[in-house]
Amino acid sequence: MATDSRRLAVPQSSLDPKSLCPAKVERLLNDEEQRLDGRYSSESRGIYLQCGTVSQAKGSCYCELGNTKVVCSVYGPKDVEHYEDFQMEGKIKCEFKYAPFSCSKHRGHIPDLSEAEISDVILQALTASVRLQCYPKSLIEVFIIVLENDGSAVSASITAASLALADAGIEQYDIVTSASVRVYGNGNFLEDPTSVEEYRPQDFDSESGGDLNHGLVTVALLPTLNQVCAVLSNGHLECDVLVETIQMCTSLAQNLYTAARKCLLSSVKSVDQNNA
Amino acid sequence: MRTVIKSSTGQLRLNDKSDDFYKLHLKEGIRPDGRMLMEMRPMVLNVGSISTASGSSLVKVGNTTVVCGIKAELTEPNASHPGKGIVVPNVELSPLCSPKFKPGPPCDQAQVVTKFLDNLIQSTNLICLDDLCVENDKLVWILYCDLICIDYDGNIVDASVISLMAALQNVKLPEVKINEECESVEVNLKCTATLKLCSCPVSTTFRVFDRSNIIADPTSMEEELTEGQLTIVTDQQGRIIYMERPGGVTLQEEHVEKCMKRAVIRGAEVQTLYMEVTG
């Protein structure tokens, strides 16, 4: 492990006490088709969105999806560094980070590969909606931090990032909303999964014996244009199951549009009141 | 309350970053955000909102927002202190919270605040490290105290100390035993204990403007204009237990005295806030 002279020294490794408890084999759905938190499979958690949480940022958004908590702030457009080539189109930089205390195990401070991958997915989703041709020679920075991860953190981040961009006054074709669905064996679709319900590679071997569908699909959508701008699929899914899951995600993301719109409207109203 | 002062050049904007603008205010004994010189910003404190952490808190001092999450894990002790647990604070000033900070390794200011918290924990014997020992020379608790700044509007030190203390009071450690027969570690998640804290410090930060004016609880803009800082830490009995003055301009004795008195009053206020939230 790389040591960092700028931080206080920590031991090489430590153990999460929860991991020492004997793991129970849990089924994600009980006989009454209810999930571990009491929801039915086609039941999403409540979402809370608020723009303007970070006073120093150009635009910002706080998103709470069940217990998942995400803060996103946007800076820019600003000049690109001098050594970069001239570009007619603007550039977006996206940095996604889990807070060290946000997951079941303590996370390192240096972004790891999975965080880099998620940054890239979010970047793809945002690039589709931002009118980059309006910002030549400029850089727009998007920073996201997950304070608590209880599943679907990527979807929450994408929605929050797009609203933060809108809050910063960056021109977009449409806002981006996103939703996740966990495929749990044949015919079981768990909407808006929690962290326990998220797909792990070992689920595939232990639960299914190899012939069932298992995976997690996240879709980012431009709701008014009804176009899909990013898809992230993990696990083993048959082609028609994947199509069905994407359709399900799309309609879930579509449902978020009202909440996103309300959030933007109320942030504009509160700014209006402060100025009055 | 908003104050706009007229000058010969016409109306100055509220977020104007020039010295003159600030001096005009100080002449009237008021600051651009409507506060008196020794007035603190309103504070919000919330504990236990992050369920993945063993203890957590959120503090807002004006606009400045800090989230502290404490993760308790088990590790082997340091060879030099085989019977003592480990506490590691870390302050993160990410580019998310202000355009001042750049991505990458922690900036100087983040390192300074981290070191300040570490000094405070060690010099005041804040946590009894012997309590964090499960088995001598084999297994101890390590508390990763991560403080993440979400919104940087000055006075990160006070916000950090308050959120760290509130989060520490919120920590719940599960019962851990070592089974000697099979040498395995047994954890009982249902049986939890809170941390014993030897003291409960509160810090108050002042800054010096133009050598003669002392202002309390500076905002980000005021930090840029002022030179010299003074941080006073008081405990629940109103005693001063730690003081830091990292360089800057010289200070007169009477000013230091005034700051101490103010710090004691503010300390008592925050103590009642702790009690309300955790008690």
C-alpha cells in the first residue's frame, strides 16, 4: 500500500467488525414477495433533491435516495490549462468519490479503480446532455461525493450532477435522470436496490447454479427527449431480459422527472425571494 | 440583515473583496454579513445521520458545513504501544467545497487542521486509549475519524472540532471477545458500548484585521483579508486547555485576554448544544 506523507500514518490493514460475524444466507425476497426492507419488488424508495446546498459552488445539488446520500457541486465554465490544445467544444471533468465512512468497509482516500469507472459513466451520461459547443476553450468541473452508500449511488449521482449543472446555469438539452434495477433470478426485478441487494459476482454461483439471470442495470435518461444516454450493466443477463430491464429503468427514470423539475423550480423561487 | 455602505465611488457590492470595503464596515463596528466583530454565526448540529459509520455528525457554522464520520475497525496495535487503541483524524478539503482547493493530495490547510485535531486528541487525553484495547499486543480498535468539508466558508477549525466531538459522542462500539480455545475473534453486534471521553473541548477561532481589530468566527472572505489567527480551546468546566497561534502579526495582551473571555462564553454555549443533541 502506498504511504502518504501528507496524511497521518495508519496501519496497513484493519478489519470491519461486521465482517467477523457469521454471515447469514439471506434471500432477497421472502415468500410474500417482500424484500428485506419490507418493500415489494416494484417499489422505489423516496427521493429528496435540493439545489444550492454548497454556497461556494457555481451550482450544487444534494440527493437522498432512501439512506443513500450524495452531494454534487459544479464549478465553471473556466479556462482550460494553458498546455492543453485549443478546442472548439467545452470539456467536462467529473470526479466521483465515496467518503471513507460511506461503505461497510473503510475506504482509502485515493480514488480507486471502481470510483474512476463510475466517474467515467457519469461523464458519459452528462456529455450527452450538456451543449458543449456553447463553451469553447472551457472546462466544467463536476465533483461528487457519496456520504452514505445504501445502493443505487450511481443513479443518485447522475441525477444530482445534472441538477447541479442546471443550478450552475450550464446549458443542457435536457436534465438527466437515472434509475437502477437489480435482476434477481428469472422474472424477479428489484427496483431501486439497496446496498445489500446490489449485485455481487459471487451471487451468480451460489444462488442460481448458472442458468438464471443475475445482474444490476443502471440507465441514464433524457426524460423530455425520451433518449437513453448511458447504460451500465453488470452480471449475467440474457438479451431479452436486458431489454426488459432497460425499459423498466427508463420508466423509473421518467418518473423522477417531476421531482427534478420541482427541485429546480423551488431553488429558483428561493433565490428570487432572497433577492427581493 | 444586509448592510450596504455608500462610499465616494458609489455603492460597493457585498462580495467585493477589497480591503477598503471592509475597513468602511469596521469603522461602524459591523461586518459585511451584519454581524458584530465578536459575534459568531448561527450553528446547526445533527448526529447519527450516517448509518454506515459507527458515529457521525453534521455541523453547519453559517455556510461552512462539515460532515464527520467515524469508522471503528479492528487492527493489530503498534509495537511501541501494545495496549493502546489508535485514533486517526483526517480532514478533507476537497475541490467540491470551494474553488480554492485543487484535486489531488491534501493541501497545506487540510494538513494543518488534521495535525491540529491530532494534537488536541493527544494533548488533552481526549479518549482513553486503554479502553480501545481488546487484547494486549493482539487486537485493538482503530477509529478512523474522517471529516469532510462540504461547503467551505471559513473557520474550518471550529467546525471540525465540534463535528469531531459530536461524532465521538455518537460512536457505538460492538462487544468483541477473543475466543482463546480456537483463537478466533467473536463480535456481538447487539451489545454496544459508547466511548468514554475524558473531556469535551470546544474551539473558538479569532482573526486579526489590520493589527488592531479582532474578529471572531471569520468567513472565507475575511480569512483572505486578515492576517494572523488565534484559536482557543476550552473544556466543559470553562478552562482553557489548548491554544494555537500560528504566526501572523503581533497581538496585544489585552486582545488575547478579550478573546479568552469570549471563547469561554462561546464554549459554554456549544456545551449546551452538545447536551441537547446527544443527551
